[in-house]
Amino acid sequence: MEPTEKDIVIEKIKEMPAEQVVKVRIFIAGLEAGENINSKSEIEKGRKQK
């Protein structure tokens, strides 16, 4: 069974120095926060249109 893209990324992160892993985690947290902000604004737009 071939590794998935997620498996490959996890292995690459495991090989990184700790300092680099922290930067990756901060980057991912920022992406997730941005998605949450976009989702909230879409919900609010829907409420205003009603």
C-alpha cells in the first residue's frame, strides 16, 4: 500500500529540526484561523440577508 500525501508530509515533518516544526505548526494554525474567520463572515452574511 502506497503512503498517502498526509503520510509523506508527516514523515517529512518528523525529520525536521524542532525549531522548523514550531514554524510549521504556527503556519498551520494561521491557516486554520483564517478559515474560521472566513466561515464566520459567511455565516454573518447569511444572517444579514434574512
